[in-house]
Amino acid sequence: MCGIVGAIRSQGPVLRGLVEGLRVLEYRGYDSSGVAVVLPGGIQIAKRQGRLENLEAVLQDGALEAASAGIGHTRWATHGEPSDRNAHPHRGASGKVAIVHNGIIENYLPLKNELLEAGVTFESDTDTEVLAHMVDREFARTGDLSAAVRAALARVQGYYAMVAVAVGDAGSMMVCARQGPPLAVAWSEDGAYLASDVLPLLPYSNQVTFLEDGDMAVMQPGSVTITDFSGNPVTRTSREIEWDPEDAGKGHYPHYMLKEIHEQPGVIARTLEGRLDEKAGDVVFENDQLQDAFLADISRVQVVACGTALHAGYIASYLIEGLARVPVDVEFASEFRYRDPIIVPGTVALAISQSGETADTLAATRLAKAKGARVISICNVPGSSQVRESDQVILTRGGPEIGVASTKAFTAQVVAAVLLAIRIGRAKGTLSADDARGLLVELRMLRNQLEELLSENMRTHIKDLARRHAAAKGFLFIGRGVNYPVALEGALKLKEISYMHAEGYAAGEMKHGPIALIDPGMTVVAVNSIGRVADKVRANIEQVKSRGGETVSVGSDPESHEIAGQSIKVPACSEWLSPILNTVPLQLLSYYIADLRGCDIDKPRNLAKSVTVE
């Protein structure tokens, strides 16, 4: 959600780097932005509601350019409406300390009342300003920023990542701390840098250190010292991030989302690379992950995830039950974490997250682990909290995904789920080498099939369909079996970026309620591939047509296309792999409809890319 950046250098300006860091964090979602820098006269702050361009406009006078230390923030409102006054950073009364903060200070009201009684004047409605005044008060007493942050945090309850910058007799100081939302640090010969995501750090170093909960870090040019909240030194291992900073750009595409849709053939190839052993009819993961000894005694899988990742989890449930013959339950992580789930012996929690920092998924994972489950994670970000807290990990290798509406991360998660299902099936002896080998051969064909789906002819065809349906009063997406979650994902994509009403349903449930919505103004997208339930979905398409609904058939089933009249033809493949191919046309359809409606595709309203708070 909110984004944090910070830099302190021995010499040379930091402002431009802070702004560029905020720019690559825009995908996380925000309603205001700001920076605080250290200058000879003290801390200077600039902040504005709205897009980053509004902040850049007030920075054009160059007044803050000389600073060699500073912090920046993009805010997604929790306490106080979006406004200039509520934007971060926030300053203490002395003018010598400024703070940015992600998360929530749960006990901010009693702390604020205490400060008000002491005569402190507040300039915002945020919980963050309470923390700024608390650190400022301690810093004025000791002159030690680390001690001031420790003393303030000792009284704070909540879920937060914070950074404080101060100016004192010895010059600039910077300290950060984590208790929940992510923070990562890096350093070079003449500087030290921090951010809530790895992307702003890559221009300075590809060696990144992720802070753990309860960590503080003192930032100095050329070094970072990490301690616990009591000041005791701790050791954290740096990790090499192989992403290229150029991957975070749009290239020649008008939107990140379209670029990332087109990256999917290459992403799928990376997810598969080095993992397919066709001779043995098996999957081999790097670093001895997911060996027979770990998998053989699995009795049950509990999937926990949110949003698009949950839809990948639903597909995983069909795959694991169908190929490995292990029972699977799927639940919203936000629901799982707030009940008292029964975890039977032999349960593995399968957590799926693009960022590896999704608050609800992390909390659900920790609960499952506390109740005795082992944890497997499917994740895109090496070194993230989800990765570090898991027993076994499948990295999707998708590279940075900037568009808020997930595309390449979803298909990579589904491919990873296929690999996991095959590996479990082979470890437990429930999937034969020949059957597994057939799937591995088809997995290798996916790249070419995806490229076919992204051809100019296909894009033109889907654009034409988008023009025809952009004014529909609503959409229903239907599917059955392993493609029912694809219908859920297709509906989610459309509502996320076009703001049109769209719902996904199991096609067999049409007659149990949703069919009442069918009339000539309703578009029904039926996802149907050749397989066991293809004839059932055809019957659902007939039901829609007979009631005057517009129908679009998506998939490899030719008879569905004939019935529907409007269609997007997808290459034939194993029914188990069909969700990967069927998803891509739905992504393009959503994209083109949103583009026709003039929507802000990469930054849809009210949404954030990485939901790191509840």
C-alpha cells in the first residue's frame, strides 16, 4: 500500500533519487506524496495531495536540491482524509525530526491525548504525527535518534514500518524500524538506502537486506547497522536480487498492465526453467525444495491467499486433488486468520502471494504454523516475509509486476501450482511417470501457445469485442471445474480496472439465482475448454441465449463457439493447463474495455498493489 523511500549520502543530492523511488512505488496505490530533507536550516518538507506530479511541481524551484539526506512517502489514507495536511512526512515541534510511516498505530488516541495535555499542537489528523512528536520529544532530550526511536516505539502498539530523519550537532541521522509492513535496506560506498520494496533500491545495489519484525536499522553513508528494539545487534543476510531496474519501466507500451500481459510467455518459461525432468516424468525444484521426504506424508492442503492469488489457489485445489489425490481446502486468508481453524496432522498450508508481504496471508500462515502445519509458499519476491517464514518455497520468477491488476503473477502462480501438484503426486505415488510426462511436454508448449494468443490478429479481434460490449450494463463470467476460478478472475480483472459490474459464477449455479439477471443488456462470458464438463457449459450458454443475453465463448471447445456466436478461440491443451491459456484473453478484454472507458488502468481507484495492512 503506502510507499517509503529514504537515502543518506556522504555527499551529493538525494532529492532526485527520492522522487524516482516514489515513482516506481506508485503501483502500490496512494492518494498523496511528500518528501522531507535535511538542510542547514533544519528539516524541510514538501507534500501534496494527489498524483506524484503535484509534488514534483512544488519541487521545481530547486530549494531542496542540495540535501544529502531525506525520506519520501506515498500515502494511502487510513487516519484522516486525503489532503496536503495529512500527507506524509510529519514533523515534530522542534523542526529537527521528521517521520514517514506505513501501517497503523493502534493506541494513537491515548498517546495523542497525552501530548495534547502537554501542550503539543497537531497539524494533521493522522496517527503518524503522534509518533513524530514522541520521537521529537525524546530526541530533544538525548540528541540520540536511535534512543529516541526506541523510547517512542516502546510505548506504541500496532503494525508499522517507520523511518525517522533528524538533524543534530553531528549532522544528519536516519533510523528505521519494522513491526509488520516490509522494509528493505541497501548500501553503497558513499550512501545507505531504504524502501518498502526492492525496486527503489536496485539503482544503488542488487544486494538487499530485508528487515525482520522487531528490527531497527541505523543508516549511515556506506553502512547499515541492524539491532533489535532493545539495541542489541542482530545479523541479517543480504540477498542478491536479479531483477533488472529496466524491468520496472513501461517500454513502448502505453500501460504497465499491457506490457505485463505481453511478458507472460517469457515469464512462464522462467517459471518452468530447470524444473522439468521429462525423462523421469517429474519436477525438480532448486535448492532441494519439495523432496519426497517432505511431501510423502501430506494428508491435507490448506490454501490461504487473497484476491487474484486466491483464484490461483482455487485452481491449485483442483490440480492437487485431481493429480495428487490429496484433499484441499481453500479459504480467504482474511477469514482464516480470525477463526479457530482445525489443523489435522499432516496438513500443509499453501500460501500464495505475489509480493510476499500481504498482511492477511502472512497472518494466516503464522496461525497455521502455530497450529502445527508446515508451510509451502508460491511467491514472486525472493527474500520477502512470506518466503523467509515458509518451510518450502516455489519462486515464480516473474520479475517486478507494476500494474495494480495482477496478470503475469497470476499465470505464473498457476504454472507453479501445476508443478507442485505433479511433484506431490509423484512423491506420493498417486501420479504415474507417464501421466506426469505428458503434462511436462504440454507445459513446454505453453510459451508458443501464449504467443499465439497475443498475436496482432487476436488483439484486433478482442478489441472489436471490447467495443461491442463496453457499454453493457453488466457482465457475468461463468465456468466449470478447473475453469470456474478463471471466471472469478476474469470478473475481478474487469471490475478492478473498468469499474463495470462483473460477477464470476460456477456455471452450474446459473439456474439457482443469477439467471434472473439475464436480459439483452447483460453480457455473459463463458469459459469452456475441451474436457469432462464441456457439454455442461454448453447447456448453460444455451440457457443464456434463450433469455436474450449476449454470450461470448472463451476456450478451446468449438461447439461452445458455434452456440455463442461471439468467441475467442484458445489453443487446445490438457484440461489441467487450460486455465493458463483461457486467462490471457480475459485480461486483454478487460484491458481494452477499460481503455475505451478512459480509466486509469495501472492505478485503479481505491486499490493498492500490495496490501500490507488489514
